[in-house]
Amino acid sequence: MKPGTLDLETIVDTSPLGGQQLLIFGLCALVAMIDGFDTQSIGLVAPVIASAWRMKASTFGVVFGVGLFGSLIGAFLFGLAADRVGRKPALIAAMLLFALVTLATPLTASVGPLIAVRLVTGLGLGGALPILISVTSEYAPARLRSTLVSLMFCGFPLGAVVGGVAATRLIPAFGWPSIFYVGAAIPLMLLPFIVIWVPESIRFLALNQERARVSAVLHRMKWAAAWDGKLATAPSQTDRSRVAALFTEGRAVGTLLLWTTLFLSLLLTYFLINWIPIIARQSGIGMSSAVLAVASVNLGAIVGCLLIGRLADRQGDPTTFISFAFALGALAIILIGSSGQSSVWLLTTTFMAGVFSVGAQMCTVAYCASFYDTGLRATGVGWAIGVGRVGAIVGPVAGGLMVGAGMATTRLFLIVGVMSAGAALAVFGVGQNVPRPKA
């Protein structure tokens, strides 16, 4: 490699992984873990709060829903902000918001204030994810991008698993407020490390013609010697960071299909996580196995995300692997309905559903980061996740209606399996019919 001959894009894509990049990815994964921990925290403490406040557990349906709605709005707003003011300040703001509001959660004493707190917490939690995905994508070489983004995103379900284990220890010993104190303290302690060690996206800086800051990042990453000194051409202010731009230059069909994929996949994911324990208990399966089934889904998601992401990096078009995984996931979800009273069958099928359907969903989010160019990446990912959050709200509600109507378990999981099959068709359409726009 001759000194001073490569553009920024080529430097990022051809340089070997260095310690600075791994540090960035590791910190982003830790934030994703915190996000997963805090997102699930309200579900972990709901039975205890319901007992302490002498209220019906069903009342928490509104609390759960408003938190997911806040995440939806947060993904939209912070995604747009990250494409306008930068990834780093938007990420810091999102972390600070959900940490401070989480810290205030134990101060609530009734449902009304709790709903308000969870709404604002959701804004920060939902806003952080698209930024984490964008930062990881923009510092990852092309040959490993899907793997690294998927690996970082695995922090989210891992945080949910850690939260469940921690709750079994913290709540009996210190009460339900301890979950929120821990959920607030960790991001507040992590913030200084984000400020010091996570640089602004070098591609975002180049688009904004910030030569001095680009040079500083290149020296920090030990890439400065190979740079040819050129910056990317900055897009016009009217074309940058607009939601309408997601539907221009051949992106319209791909955007709609990605939105469809994430809507269906998050619908089925949140249906499984919320309703499997109740349905399993109604079928005669023990409480411990019913709860472990949710952990099984999350653990399967981590395995599937890494496996599918690695396979996707070996191909020019990852949508084929993602689509095939969704199709296998559809079969696994359908088989959950035939578990009967068998705990082994339940844990096996839920794990496989996590590997294929939820793992494919996480890889679809990673694919969104490569589908959109730098000027639209955070907006594109944010809106895709936001639309997916609509499915996350619909899934538990629709599940409640179907369970309340007395629908047979086999038919219930057949319908949810069809959602995974629909996601398979949608993401397959992205790869087959939509040319990827040039970065």
C-alpha cells in the first residue's frame, strides 16, 4: 500500500481490524446490552409492583405498550438527529435521557407517573439503537460488516438474558427499585468512556467537509499515512437527512420491503416473548420451563445472529441467507404449537425459532445499515426500526385477542409462523428485485 493514495472508503474497507475499532465495537455492544436490560426491566418487576400497589397485572399492558411506543418515536427522532448533528452527540443524548429517567422510575407511586416515565425512557432506548448500528457499520470493513454489526447487536438480547438472571437475585434481596438503580447506574458510568473513546463517524465528518476532525480520527486509528487527502462530496442541505430521500434514487421498493420485514419479524418476536410463558402454563408446562422458554428464544437469537451474519459476509448479497433463515424459523414457530406438555420440545423449538426467525430479524437490521449510504444511514435504520416497533406493539395486542378468543394453540402458532414466512418473502424481494444504491 503506497502512502497517501487511498480514499477514506477504501481505507476503512481494506485496513485490518485494529484495537481502536474493536474498542468502538465493544463499547457499542455494551450500550446495546444496557438497552436490552432496561427495555425488559419493566416486565421483570411488573408482578412485584402489581402486588405492592394492589393493582391488576393486566393494567401493565398499557405500561408495556407506551414504552414500546416511546421506542418507536425515539428511533425516528434520534435517527434523524444523528444524520444532522452527528452520531456521537445523538448517542450521548439518548443514553443520558434513558439513564436519568430510569433513575427516576422508583420515585413513581402510581400507574399514571409510571406510564409517563416509561414513555420518556422509551424515547432514549429506541433512539440509541439506530445510532449504535450506524457507528459500528461505518467503522467496520466491508468484508466483515454484517458479522460485526450482528455481533454488536447481539448485546441487546444478551442484556435481556442478563436482566432476567439479575432480577432473580436483586429483587428478593433489595426490592424492585434495585433493577432500575442498576439500569441507570451502568449507562451513567459508561458515558465518560463513550465521550472519550468513541469518535464521531469518519464518513459523517467527511460528508460535512470537516477536514481537521477527519485527520484527527485517521491519526487516532493509525490510518493517516494511507489517506489521499480527499473528502467525500457533501450532499446539498435539501437532500440530506430527509425521510423523503429514503424513497428516491431506486430506494423506494427496498425501503418498503425492509419496513415490511421488520414489522412482521418484530411482531412475531414480541408475541413469542410476551405470550409463550402464559400459553405454556395453560398447556400444563411448569413455571420454570415456561420462563426458560423466553430465555431460550433470546439465546437462540444470539446464536442465529452470529451464524447468519457470518454466512452473509461471505456472499455479496446477504438477503438470500436471511430469507432462508426466516423460512426455517416459520417451521420452528409452527412446531412450538405442538409442544403439548413436553418441556424439552418447548425449549428445543423456541431455541430454533430464536436462531432462525429472531436471528434473521437482527441481521435484517444490520443489512439496513449497508443498504443506505452515509448521509441517510441513521435515518434509514431509525425509521426501519421504528416501523418494526409498530409490529412490536401489534404482536402482544393481537396475541391477547387471539388467546382471549380461545384460539387453539396449534392454530395460534401457525398464524405467527406465517408472519415469519412473510418476512422471508419480503427480504428475498429486496435482494432479487431492488438494486442496491451506490454509497
